[in-house]
Amino acid sequence: MTGEWAELAWDLVLKAHEELAVVGEDHPQVEVFWTGEDLPPYHRAAQAAATLLHRETG
């Protein structure tokens, strides 16, 4: 993804990372990927262990 949506996504990642640090997370990690993207094993493992914060339903 490129353009305005990609920029917004990365801005949200940065903001989430900063907020996690503010509330005391020692090593904040935020994972982002695009719908339909073929994920490598690392991302599939991260996704399996992650907490979903938002999902576009539109």
C-alpha cells in the first residue's frame, strides 16, 4: 500500500508505540500488515500471539 493510507497506517503505528511506552511498556511492539498480504512465519507467529486492537469492517 502506498500513498495517504500507508502514511496514516505508519503514523498510527508510531503513536501506538509511543503510547505503550508512556504507560510503562518496556519494549513496545506494534505489528502492521495489509489485508491479503502473504505473511512470513515471523508475522504469522506474532499475529497468533497478538491482541487485535482494531479491524476494519467496512
